[in-house]
Amino acid sequence: MTQTNRLQQGGRIDRSRTLSFTFNGKTYRGYDGDTLASALLANGIDIVNRSFKYSRPRGIVAAGAEEPNAVVQLGSTEAAQVPNVRATQQGLYEGLAACSTNGWPNVQRDMMSWVGKLGGGFMPPGFYYKTFMAPASMWMTYEKYIRKGAGLGRAPSENDPDIYDHLNQHCDVLVVGAGPAGLAAALCAANSGARVILCDEQEEMGGSLLDSREMLDNAPAGQWVTSTLNLLAGMDNVTLLPRTTANGYHDHNFVTLHERRTEHLSDTAPKLRNHRQVRARLHRVRAGQVVLATGAHERPLVYANNDVPGNLLASAVSNYIRRYAVVPGNKLVLSTSNDHAYRAALDWADAEREVVAIVDARDKPDGDLVQQARAKGIRVITGSAVIEANGTHRVTGARVAKVDLERFAVTGPVEELVCDTIATSGGYSPVVHLASHIGVRPTWREDLLGFVPGDVKGMRPAGGSQGVYALGDVLADGAQSGAEAAKASGIASVVELSLPQAEVRQESPACALYQVPHEKTTLRAPKQFVDQQNDVTAAGIEVATREGFESIEHVKRYTALGFGTDQGKLGNINGMAIAARMLNRSIPEVGTTIFRPNYTPITFGAIVGRHARELFDPERYTAMHQWHVENGAEFEDVGQWKRPWYFPRKVNGKLETMDEAVSRESLAVRNGVGILDASTLGKIDIQGPDAREFLGRVYTNKWAKLAPGRVRYGLMCKEDGMLMDDGTTSCLGDNHFLMTTTTGGAAAVMEWLELWHQTEWPELQVYFTSVTDHWATMTVTGPDARKLLSEVTDIDLDKDRFKFMDWLNGKVADVPARVFRISFTGELAYEINVQANYAMHVWKTLFEHGKKYDLTPYGTETMHVLRAEKGLIIAGQDTDGSVTPEDLGMFWAIGYDKPYSWLGKRALTRPDTARKDRKQFVGLKPTDPAVVLEEGAQIVFDKDQAIPMSMQGHVTSSYYSPTLASGFALAVVKGGLERMGQKVYLPMPDGQTHEAEIVSPVFIDPKGERQHV
Amino acid sequence: MSDTSCASVATFDTCPDVSIPMESPLSVAVNQVSMSTPAPAVSQESQVQFEEKPFLGHLILRGSAMVLGEAVSEVLGVSLPSQPLGLVFDASGQRSVQWLSPDEWLVIVPSGEEFELENRLREVLGAAHFAIVNVSGGQTLIELSGDKARELLMKSVTYDVHPSNFPVGKAVSVAFAKASAILRRPSETRYELVLRRSFADYCYRWLVDAGEDYGLGVTR
Amino acid sequence: MQRYSGFGLVKHALSHHENWQRQWRNPTPKKRYDVIVVGGGGHGLATAYYLAKNHGITNVAVLEKGWLGGGNTARNTTIVRSNYLWDEAAQLYDHSLDLWKGLSQDLNYNVMFSQRGVMNLGHTLQDMRDIQRRVHANRLNGIDSEVINAEQIKEIVPVIDTSKRARYPILGASWQKSAGVARHDAVAWGYARAADALGVDILQNTEVTGFKIRDGQVYGVQTNRGDIESKTIGCVAAGNSGVLAKMAGLTLPLESHPLQALVSEPLKPVLDTVVMSNHVHGYISQSDKGDLVIGAGIDGYLGYGQRGSYATVEHTLQAIVEMFPSFSRVRMNRQWGGIVDTCADACPILSKTQVKGLFFNCGWGTGGFKATPGSGHVFAASLAKGEMHPLAAPFSIDRFNTGALVDEHGAAGVAH
Amino acid sequence: MFYIHCPYCGEYRGEEEFSPKGEAHITRPADPDGCSDEEWGSYLFFRQNPRGVHHELWVHTLGCRKFFNITRHTVSYEIFETYRMGEQPKVTEQSLAEALNKTRKEESV
């Protein structure tokens, strides 16, 4: 294949590096420095896609982020697939594989185009709201086919082989856009000493200067770009980020920049010196000041069949010729409302292709560029416009006529010009997107015929983004913005910048032209596209306004205008202008348009960064974690902690099931001795003369008399009276306590204590410090616990000297330890706390000595069974934020007569909280002991009632108890405390109904003899 | 061991009198070469070096600067950084005091010194309202050095680590990836991270992953 | 009202679509209405529609300060389900789901209610307990709901990662087949068109600036278009309810927070149902246009700015990629925010107030869209009778004083 | 993404380090047991929820762990000031309105 449209000379491409790529399965060649779009155009490819609603052939329209059509599927392998890549922003690389996202069997001959041709008329905006309603049962079938037809590219079915990362950046001045304004701003701010980040979305920095015909200091403008970039690159207070799009502007000058690190090299990131590289990097920038030098997008004119391939923006024509040495056709007609677009015709003529005519909607254009065109002998047709393009798969001609813009009418005969390319320009729209991301509405400037950014604190627009277009003015505006930004960011003395001299040019004013009138009415004329990606036409907008959609937001939503992946960069203003004309209002009266992040779409991967897979969320480990891993533990996620769930053993070469392991572990604790890693419980050191008083305020029970050496269980409520957390607190000294919390509640309880201390009771002298990670905790429990522990400790374990709910210091395995005699199993139990760095030694020593007792490690599941047999709650499992201590029947832990009205107390007397028939905590004994009730099962009193049933409570915990040789459960039941001995029913999904008896939640050892031994 | 029955505050010496093998939060990750992903070694290409300084003595001091200032000078020979985010070292560079909040400081001393230090501080402070808590088992200190250490930190913390904002002698508690960490600037060439024990492995894995670009090497 | 049908479309195509009528009028406000509904979102318009249709009260005005359906109706992720835990909430939302089922035909406007099923994933043992509890409760309340395991999930959603490699492996889910999604804008427009046809005046760009109250009885509103009288006023203003309440001298147990959402670029069909995960916090479905529609969590601070914090979006997408690693290369197109008015118990307020004749319908939090028909239906009945409809009664403001919260939040924590 | 000046750390930090805790200056009733149900309900649940200037409680969760207050606009999200516990705001809805009136007057003079 030859690059038919490539010029022999010129452009910024590297002709020494030929690259081959495929498009829709065919191989083509381009050069290093091409974008996929310029390479496609160089190879004479007209049709790059099919439109999604009407399946019309579509070609490349633009050269940058505003491109609506050239959206392709990229990727040479399944895992490397990237949907919806904008060809105009994709750098070409060797082996690039792209295909169109729509069109079957191919884009040239799309079978679906009959829909467009035949059915197009039946698809006005919102047609789907008006049909597919009958019969109602058919909607899901209709929908299946609608979905099939919709969508652009496809998601890969394999996992992304690439990685992404984030870089948190801070700067005094962030300059977005490295065109003339941005370069001047960055240089000025940097010279003044500010920390500057300059980013630009293109493969190369320089913006409009890269394809400019203009001279600076009598040299081609590109030279100034090179020298300025060299200067900036040499300054260590400047960070230059090419291929980097500022995609989101957030509050307080937080801007996200998406840097394409390797996307221009391959579809999967190549390795560099054996290291993985990231595919993309997201810079999370906190900027003191932002200079918005994003330039302006040219606006196309809206005329009939303006979507046929060969219709391009005038600026894109110049860009392809001058930057890539690609002329996208042979015979050009330019339709314009302004001087600036004449460049396209001049560039076309310089490339020695034929300019058939320039059609200018103004009656008497006479600016310098107009003169230049005339001087070259180009025919200029004034007061006229291209009203319709001829052709279906490529432009074959332009229909030109005199137009009266005031009356919106064609006023002269139509002249048919033969051409293959129509360049179009309706003026420029400043790129205001970023400035409106934080909700600040852009304002309409009638003199500019465009919106400019609204007032955003800490942000300055510069150059084209606020409608300053003449090069000399743009440079000066950029420099001034850079200086102001530096100053605002706190730089005391700002250095003046000497700017290069730009040519001064005479320009005649542009006229306001959006939709071009046609001989036929808009509804009867051939389709005039406003938003090509979403197939929104001028007629569609007209129908919408006729149907009462008058706000631009309604029009957009009803027609889908601006909802494409280009976010209406080309279409929105034209759409508003058409709606305004229909409604007989001005554009600002129809509404302004707010853009949302992203400026251009970015991959989820880039936003996720490294927070993926194993780094998605921290895994918290205890000091004994490695032992658990080596001993085959299955783990349970509890908050961020990895806790051993159970320790399956191999029995006869087969790994135990969880039930088997739990049964074995439970019996070991009940009959011998077991050990649990309890390090994850929250631990808070509390010191100060008012520590005791503080505890009395945050716990429901009394703390005034707890003596040093003693431990007490406490309940903590929120101010609404509902249980928040529970745990034991030990008195270490008169002014010193150690509080424990649930594993999941540790951080919340710590914050809760600080909240009350800092906001309500600052006068209380007390300090809280988290020691959760400092202490490793191992629970040795079971009838043999004392025997085992006595082998490795110097503590006197005599039952009268070291009583239940006591704690003592001593040594365990030669390591200083604090041992608490508390029990969460109902058995004799010691909780050994040692400094975590020694924990593994102590743990292993216990196992060495424990062999003869068959010391059995157990996990959370067995812990749950054992505590449930004893009727001990787990906050968060047996309670749910709607359970009070009274509901739990824990009246013994409620200090009704404490002097201070502790947190949550008042709420207990509210009418609903004081109700006697609230759901209360009880035990359930299934009538059939083989039945293990389902956790979460709902409880009814009348099993024969019809659905909806009257539910009276639910099962909160349920297990098989090897000790009881029966299933048993904990539950909450309405009025349960008064219903002991009554039967309740639990209807199951399979139609069975289980029967159970309400019993005390304490299933073993109600007198507590075992834990007191 | 102190007598817990009469003291209003119980102190506790966690260090054994005999030699006991210790395991830091990162012992396994850093030292076990047999693991499926062994720690990357330091090489000539390493632009970041990672080293754990395990088993140091870490104490949290709570109290007002007025109360603690004098005692800290007397016992440690350094003045308590009363300005926010201050970090000071003693002459040997072995002992540091760091501002954590208006009534909270972190003291880091060589391994085994923490209990004696606590006792001496308590003695000097007497009956004043303060708290001292030993957290040596709960955190570990790691050191990052090398040309790209700062850039690696930029991948990991949202805090501005540019020297103009984060000079030597500053220490901050910050968000680190999805955990938190204390980040310190003890010298021009080094950064220190104080990590909570249970999060240390996650932070380590994060740094190794994010440091791959820079050939991060782990010193054993 | 011009009836819509496939045949009608053909007819209009032949006349070049020149004869479409307005979908609703643009009337001038009358001096007096029987009922004023403040707020022209889905709930307000539904209220007006059911007042006219079910209660014969057609002298109704809907006052909308901007454009109708422009608030949360236009900003949500369109999920419709009814698998709530507590009886009160479940019954209200299930009533709504019943109305959704015939809504397109009732309104003669295709709201594209797609019963493609909603899945709530569990990633921890406690998640699974909560899921089982909710499913059991749903079933006994007559709501179709079942617990499915990881293999069943994978069968319904082949693209999801149910492997053990995940940081929080998927253990199971609750599955409500009759739930799904609908086209949000169409709901507002459909109700507006149908209400208008029954005589309701929809007054856009009409902002309430004050209430006229005498002897504890409301008798009208002040607006930017003049005073309008009515002795029955229902405020259905979502995030702006607090602002209205203040005008009437009331405070509400409400906070207005940003709730963000985002969409990917349009893709070929890849996800046929709705997947929600409360644990890793993200939920996702695919619109008929092909966009992946993704909901983020509520930002913790007050915000009327219709935008939230970027970090929330980051966390959401991390969760989505955790569940769907192959979406890593899919691109996020747009993000936006709504203002959700939330109560402490994650349930709405449907209530009378201390001011006679002044009613509030608000506090829907993240549940608003799915409740639209049910909310309108029971609120209309309440306004018509002057007494709260039985399904609405548990949601009175009073519950914040008595303690009778319907704690969906504390219980199963399922939101959205 | 707010940039918040922590009045204790004395510098700006990113929003990730902080947690919002609702309306500021909500004081616990001095005598809870003497409160009516309505008074207790108000204390627990009823909030100003303004569209405009809001005084709110935040905590520097990942930094110094201190609670402090922020005066912030709930539409523009502009932070006017941060101040320590026990201090009163300098910027209020009223003070802003007065400042605005003053500027208007000056402009009209």
C-alpha cells in the first residue's frame, strides 16, 4: 500500500522510521510521528466507522480531542484490547492493530445501514420512549436487540496485563496546555522561581504553533517552541509532561493529569531494563494556581450531509498538511464564517492541490488572509455557504448557495461544485471544559460568539481559552497569566518575560453562523448533523423543542446531544444555537453548558493505579501470621485483618472440612486445651487522674470501684442508646486502664473516646493511646490451660491467687507478659499479652510444651461456636445498630443510678426504646437436634399464616455444638425475655418449617463453674 | 516489673532478661529468601534503598509542652519540639523526639532503652498530668535512601515532599497508600517511615511494587 | 394527549415529524390550586399524576425551580429493587416495584423498565449472614429474593472475578430477579406528560421563596412568579427539602450529601444484570446505550454542589476493577454528582408537619429513584385524604423523637 | 478534593487525611435525663443542613487526630476558615452578608 495522500516533503514526521500497522485487518504504513488518524488519512482511508444509530459511513473530522467519529478498537491480543480509542490522539507504533467499532460485515458495506436508510425516518429523538410498549412482556426482547445495536467498542474478556500508577504532585503553578499561551505562562512563572508543571495532551508540545503558518521574530513559530521547551527542560523547578491530559478539575485546585507513558509504544507496556513500566500514570496535582491555556476548538458548520467522509474541520485540514504532510483529498471547498479558516485553503494550495472555492458566509470579507487567498487566484464566493454535501461514502461535491443569515434562508440559486473535501469553520469555541468541572458556569461572549470560563478561584484562562486568538496577543496574555499566577502563589518578585515579535494581521470580523439554511425546511432537508457520534441532527433538536423540551439540558437529554465520548466538543454550541433559534431566544437564554470530568475519557486502570489485586486494600497481619500460614490456616477477612478461620488437618490424607475441623477444635478446648491468636482485638491504654470518671461516662456500667488487678466487661452505647461496641477493660493502676475493643471496632472506639474528650469533656485529665499493635495476644483455654501455662510461667496460677477476671504480670517463656484471666469460651482461660516482637517465640514455646496436651490452635469459627454455647454476644453479629443493652438482657451491665448520665442512657427511655415487646436476645433450641438453623432465618409465631408473614425476630448466630451434640442458636425475638419455653417457627425457602424453643442463651455451664476452676 | 497494686500507673518492662529471638514486623518479608517473592536485592541499578531498623524503643509521650518540655531536656538532652511537625535528634543521632500533635510526641531510642527512659521521665515529671506509653512492639522504622526515594514517596503519599515543604527536621503523620505512616526527614539523603506493625507488610509490598521502576533494593 | 405507538411513529415519519405535540403545556400559574406540589422531579410529578388519576384532584400545580426532572431524577444510577430488610421499607419499595411493572403502559411512555435482576454481593462471612437475613425477610414479605453462591454468580455474570485471588473474594450474593433498571429521564417526562394530560399545571422555572402560614395552617406559597394559594402543599424537593423547611420555620432530621456516579464509554453488551457490592463499595450495570453505569459512595460532608470528592470516585473504580479486573482497560467517560437527603436510618420521611396542610416527602437518600412510583402513589393518597397512607405512616418525622427508626442503615447496610 | 488547613498541624493537608463529623457546635444537653423526647431527638438528629455557610466538625484522622471546626460554603465548597475546638467562627452567614453589603455600598458610592 502506498501512502497516496502523503506529501513528498514537510511535516514533523520522521520519514526514516516507517511503521506498519493494521486497520480492519489490512496492513498499512505510516511514519514515526504520525497519529493513527494521520496515518489512516495518508493511506486514503475515508471510512473509519459507522454511526451507531443510522449506520452511516463516517470519516475523520478533526485532528485532536474533539474528534467524534474516529473511535476505534485497539489491541493485537485479547488481553490488550482497548475499546473506543480516538485515532486522532493515538500515536502510531509498529504493529498497531485497530479496527472499527461498528459495521457488519465491514465498515465499507454495513448491513445495518438499511436501518439508517429505511428506518432513519422512524427514529426521531426519543423514539424509544414512544414505542416498544406493546405487548408489555416483549420489552425484554426488544431491549436485547436495542442493546446489541448500541455501544461502540468491546471490553476485553481477559485481565489487563498492564499496571498503572499515581504520582502526587504539588506545584505553585500548573499550566494546562503547551501552545503559545501555555509556553509563555510557564516560562514566565518558572523564571520567577515558581514550581511549575506544564502539561499538554499531544504527542508533542507546541499546540497551534506546530502547524502554524506564522512567524515569530521572523522565524517559523516552531523554532520558538523548540527554544522555549529547551529552556524549560533545563530548569529544575519545572516539570514538563507531554502526552498528558488534564482530565479533571476538582475543588481547591486539585487537578488530575493523565499521562500516557507507553500507550504510544505498544498496546501492552514494554519492559524497560527488565522492569515493568506503567501503561499510564495519573498525576494527582494540588496546584497553588492554575493557568488554563487549553486553546479553542474550531466549530463545524451544520449543513446537510455534513457527516459524509471528506467533511473536515478547516483547522484539521491545516494540521494534517503541515504537521503530518498529509493532504486528505484533492479538490477542496472551504465553507467559513471567518478569516482564520482561510489558512486551510492556503495550506491546501501550498500543497499543490486544487482549491475549488472558498465559500464565505460574509458579504465583504477583506482581511489579510482573504487577500492572500485572492492573490493566489483562489475563487472566493461571498455571502454564501455550502448548504449540502454530495456523496455517500466520500464527498463528491458541494452544493453552494447564497444565504441570508438573518432570515435563515437560502436566497440564491444553488451552484454544484465538484470536490472531494469540504473544510468547514463556524469560528472557535474556547475550551472551557476544565473550568466548568467544579460547577462554575461559563459565560457567553457575543463578541466572541463563544463561551468563556467563569470565575474560578485560583484559575486563570489564557489565550484561546478566553477568546484571545491573535498570536501576539496570545503570547502576551499567556505571559501575563503566568506572572499573575506566580504572584498569587506567593512569589514576591515576578520576572518580566521578553516575548518574540508576532506578525500583525488585519482580520475582518466573523459572522454568527451555526446551522446553515437549506432550500428545504430543517425537518425535510437531508440530515444535518450536530453531534455526529450520537447521530443528533438539527431536525432532532427541532423536534425536541417542538415537543416542549426547552431547557438546553432537556434538549441534550432528549436527543443525547453531547453525551458521547467527545462530550459534544464540536456539537454543543451548534445545538444550543439551533435550540435558541427554534425557541426565539438568545444562546445564553437557552442555558449554558456545564461539562463534567473527564475532559477526555481515561481508563479505569489509570484511576485505580496500584490499588489493585493484593494492594486493593491493606492486609493486616498479627505477629503470629507466618505461623498460621505455615500451619495451613484458612483465613477469614475481619475488617482489614487476616484472621485464622480454622486450621484443617490432614486426616488419612484428606483435608478436613470446616465442620470437621471446628468440631475437633471445639472439643479440644472443652476437653483439653486450645490456643487462639487474639491479637486483633483493639487495645487502648488510658492514663490520667480522670480515667475512671471517663470510663464511667462512655460505658453503661460502673467503674468507680474496679480495683487494680481486676478486669471488667463493659458495654458502650451511642447516644441513641444502641450498642456500639463491647470488651473488657482492666484496671492497671488507679489512674491507668487497658481497654479492649472488638477487632472491627478498634479504630471507631478510639476516635469515639477522643471525640468526647476533645469536644465535650476537655477538662477531664486523661490520655488515650492505641496499643493494639504493641501487644500480641494469645488465648490459652480449656481444662488443661493451667497445666500447660504453669510449665512456662513464673506466675502463681493458683485459682485463689489468680482468680477469674484478674490479671497479673510475670514471665511466659522467659518473656515479660501480662496475663489476663478472662474467658470468651466459658472454659478456664488465660490471655497472654507480650510485646509483639517476642510473640512468635512465646507462641512456639507454648506449642513445644503443649504437645503432650495436644494443644490445638483454633480459629474464629471455633471461637464463635464456643462463645455462643456460653451465650456471649459478638457485637455486629448478634447486634446490628438497633439493639440496646436492655434488649440483650444485660441489665447487670447497666448503671441506672450512676451520677453522670452516661452516653446513651437518656435514649433508653424514649417511647420506642422503652417498649416491652422489643426484639430481645435469647437462645433457640431446635426441636430436632440434627437441625442447625440458618443464620439470618426469620422467626414467626404462627407457622400457618399466609405471606406476608408477621416476622418476630431472626437467628443471629447458629452452629452445631459437638459438646451438646445438637444444633443451637442465638436470636432476637420480640418480647423474647418473657417468652422462655415458647415454640417459634422458622420457614425455609424449600418449604420446610423448623421448630425451635426459646431458651436462655447460655447453653453450657450456666453457673460459670468451668471458667472459675 | 513495677508493683501494680499501689502505683497509680502501671509500668511494664517488656524486655526479657535472657536472649530471646525477636521478630520484627518485616522479619519474614525481608529475610526469608525462600518466599515466593523474595525481597529484591540492592544492586548497582538501585536508585532507592530500603532498610528496616527493627526493635528500636518507641515511646508515646502525652501531655502539654509546658509539662513535658523540661523533663525531656533533662532526661534526653534534647529540647522538646514545641512547634508542630518538628523532629529533633540528640547529639549522637540515635535518639529522636518528634511532634505528633499539640499534646503528643514520639520518642525513638536505641533498642532496650525505652523502659529506663520511661522510668526516668516519670521520676522527673512526678505528679504532673501526663502519659507515657511504650509502643515499641507496635511499630517499626524503615529508611529510604537513594536518588529516587523522593519520587517513590510521591507515589505513596499525598503530602508534598518537595524540600521546600519538607526540609530536614520535619516529620508528619500522613496517609500512606491506603494505610497511614509517620514520615520523617532526618537528613538530606534519607527519609524514615514509622509504620504500624499490622500494616507494615502491606506498606512493604506497596513500596517494593512501586519501587520496581527505580530498582528498589532491600538491605538485609 | 397524543397517544404514542409504533404505528404513530410511522405516521409521523411520513409527515417529516412536523406534527408532534408538546409533551406538556407551559401554563401560566393560576391564583389558587387544590394541591401544590413543590418539586418537579420524579417523585413530585408522580405525586401530581396519582392525585389526578387516582383521587380525581386535577387542580394541581407542580412548582419546579429549574427544569423538570433536573435534580436527582437525572443524576442517579437507575436501579430499581425492593429487597429491603425491614417490613416497613420492604413493603413501601415493593409497592413501588409493583407500580414499575406496568408503568410504561400506564403512562403510555416507555420508561424502559428492564427487569434484568439485581445482585448484592457478599465478601465476608458477616456479609453473608446479613444477606441471608435480608433474603429470609424478603421472602416472608413476598419479595422474590434468593441467596446464590459464587458459581451461580459466575454463571449469571461471566465477566466477574469469583476466584479466591481477590483481596475480598466473592462468597455469594442475594439475587432479586424482578429488580432491574429503568430510563431515568423518561420517568420524569412520562409522569409530566401524563399528569399534564389530566390537567395538572407543571410550572417550570418557578421557585418557592416562602410559605404563607396563618394560625399554624399553610395557605399558599410565595414564588418568583407571584403568590399561589393552596391549603394543601406537599414538598418533594429531595436535597433542597431542608431549605424549604427552613422557610416554614421547621428543621428536619436530614443532611444533604453529595452522591456521585460515573459512566464508562459505550461498550457492546458485557454485563446483563445489576451488580452491587456494599463491602468493597461499588455498584454497576450497563445501560441500553452501552455505558457501564457506576455508582459511588456518599461523601461524608454536606454538599449542595452536585459534585463530590475525587477520592470517592477512585475508591469506587478500585472496587469495580477488584470485581471486574477485565474492565481495567475500559475508560471512564463522565462523572457527576447529585444531592441526596439522608436520614440517620437511611429511610425516607413521608410526614405531616407542625404546620397544618404542609407535608414533606424527602430523605430518600440513595433509594429515591426506585421508589418514584410508590412514593408518588402513597404521598398522593396522603395529600388527598389529609392523613398518611398506611405504607407511609411508619416514616413520620416523629420517629426521630420516639426512637422508632426503621434502621436500614444499621441493619444490613444495603444502600442505593 | 478539599485542601484543609489543620489548625493544629499549622499547614494545609489533602482531604484524604480528614473525616467530616457533621454539624459543629452541637453541645450535649447539660441534663440529659431532664430533656423531653423532642429535645433529645433534636440533639440526636435534627440539623441545620444549610445551603450556604456551614460550621462543621472535622477530625484530622491520619494526621494529628485532633478534632477542629471548618466554616465552609456547601455549594461552592469554599473553606473560609478552620478553627480549634473551643473557638468561635469568625466567618458566618451574617458576617459574609454584611461584607457583601459593604462592598455593594462602596461600589455604589
